[in-house]
Amino acid sequence: MRILFSFLGGVLVFLGVACLVAEGLHWVIGDARGLLSLERVWNGVHAGSRDALEAALRSTLGATLWTPVGWVLALPSWLVLLVLGLPLWMLGGRTRERGGFG
């Protein structure tokens, strides 16, 4: 299980850093499109799946659940990915042996 947490956390951290670098490059270039929200990244990768998830959540659990999901999707993508990835990566890390002389 540790290997799965470590791998998944490492992938999320890598993607979060990549989104942070991309956002920094947009800022340096002077691109006025605003923050790279998670929703913008998701729509860029596969817009149909986000729409399908929204329709499924609205039909099964009601529209009230989509409000917090929409709030998370509006956050910067690097922030969401790093907040999810770092704890997983740390949970999957190796434990150090304590004590002993050698």
C-alpha cells in the first residue's frame, strides 16, 4: 500500500509542480488569461468527462453537491494537486529505523 501511496503522491506532486511552472511562465510572458484553475486544466485534457461528472452528480446526489466541487475546480490547479499529492507522498515514504549504533 505504501508503494501505491508513494507513486500516486509522486505523480500528483509532479503534476502540481508542472502546473505551477506553467502558471509562472504565463505570468512572465504576460498572458492575461488569469489563473490556471483545475477546471481549465481538466477542460483542456478532456472536457467531456467533466461535463459527464457534473451531470452524474447533479442527477444522483442533487445540485447541492456540485457547489463544493465547483469551488474546488475554481482553485489553482497547482494548489489542489500539491495539497492532495504531498500527504500521499509522505504517507508512502520509507520509515527510518531508529536507534542503534550502526
